[in-house]
Amino acid sequence: SATIGGLQPSTAYAIAIAPDCDELTDAMFQQTTAYTDCAPLNAPYFIDFETESMIRCWTVLQQGVIHDSFYGDMYFPSVEISNSNAYSGDNYVEIGAEAGSTAYFVAPKINQSIETLVLQFYTREPQSLLSINVIGTLQVGLMTDPTDIATFTPVTSFNVSGTTYTLNTVDFSQYSYTGGGYYIAGRYIGAGSDTANVSGIFVDDVSISVISTCQAPTALNVLSTTTTSATLTWSGDTSVCHVYYRAADEADYTFVDGALAGGAFTLTGLEPSTHYYWYVASLCADGSEAASAVGTFMTGCGAFSTLPYSENFDAYPSIRI
């Protein structure tokens, strides 16, 4: 046995094991994938359900039964990752429920005080359910234990209808909850009068941000990318800003040292064929920051230079072909 230290949380690692001998062949290598435990999230946080290591940090419960990850089958309720009707990218969360049944999907634990945060996410109704004319209810709430539905406390609710994605906002400063240690959760309740009725929703691009005292930058855009760089632009407050970025499999954002102006910046020193998240924050007069929404980009593919090389395609669609 062996212990590997110094790893990042919430990250998938490919591990290869081979005998200690002078000449190695590919057949001698035994390979597997290991996932480190998930770390509590810090706002700003964004998930577009494209990266497996981030998806694994969410908890899914169906009728109070916990699943290791998003799960779907021919029975309801179901909470699964689908890839045909996303708001952005390829993936989104698809939820279906019979009348009176419930499904929960829970974000990682939050370090910050809940009253300082705002939640935003996009929803729409599945096209296939329009003819049924049954609309379920999506409740947004807080949990203290992501594995126990008895700890779910609803904060507000949404009735999702129509096949165009709509932005939903929950400003937690408008409610009476304070302090840290919460899990933000969604509870979907199936509608109708009997189990023949099935309702559902799609959910995509979930973000959690700190409530700010000045205007945040808007209209984030990726002008161009190379294998090791990305040119970024933004609008709104472009006077004095900070840029933050991280690879999808990293827990913490990297801060670009120095205040930037002009609404454009080129990140350099990036890794090839890597999915990155980034955002821009305006500097407010009181010293706080107003963070934009989180954007994404993928650097260009680079040639591999070491052997043995392997690819199991488990990272799709975050890999590029």
C-alpha cells in the first residue's frame, strides 16, 4: 500500500501501478481513477455540470434515499445528468417526478455566512411534458445534513413552465437565515393527482455569489484562446477590476496580481486542453469586490510528450477531440 499526499480536493486522479524493474511494458501497468474528498465551497461558485469532479460533490436523494451521484433510470423520481437541451455547454440536470414524490439535489457545504450570498440558476420545462399540462414545484432551501431530508428548510419556491430557459435568483439576505455551515439544496415535488402524472424540469448553470455594494462587470467574453493563453473581455464597470481563474479540477481561484482597467486581459501560462473557469470583480469604494458571473473556456490541445499515454474518455465532455 501507499499514501499519496499533497493532492487537490474534489479532484480525479489517474493512478498507474507497475513493478519495480528495469524494463517496463504497457501490459505491466495497472491503472485506476481515484477521487479526493470534496472541500466546502467558497463564493463565487459556478457549476455548469460539465466536469465530473464537481458533479460528484453534489448529493442526490430520491424519496429520502441517498445516491452516490446524479442517478436516473426508468423509475421516478429521477435526478440525472443529460446532454441534449443544456442552457450552455453540453450537460444539465434533468429531474422527473410522479405526483407527490420528491427529489433532492444538494450543493457542497458553504463556508460563508448564508445571508451574504445570492444564488442564481436557469430552469425550463421538458418539451415532452408540455402535453401533460402538469407543473411541479421546485423549492430552494437549506440543509444542515445533506444526507437527511428532515433537515431541509424551504426558503422560496418556483413553478417552472415553458421550454425557454429562465434565470431564477434567490437573495438570501432577504430571509432570516444567518451563519455558515449550510448546504443550499433544491427539492422538486411532482404534481398531479395520481402516479400516472409525471412532471419535470431542467436545471443548468448554478452560481453562488457574494452580495456586493457596487456594480459587477457584465458580458464576459472569451475573445481567443491558444494552447497556453486566453484573451478575455468584459463590460460594465471596467475602471478597476481583478481577474480570477482556475482549472476545472482545482478548488481555489488564482488571483491575477494587480488592478486592471480597460475591460480586457490575456491570461498566459495555462495548461493545454484544459477546462478553465474565470470571473472579474470590480473594486467597490468600501474595499469590497463585486464579482461578475463565472465564465468558462477551453485551451487548445497540445501534443503529449511522455509515455506510456492512456485515455479512458471518462472526462468527456471536458476533453477535446
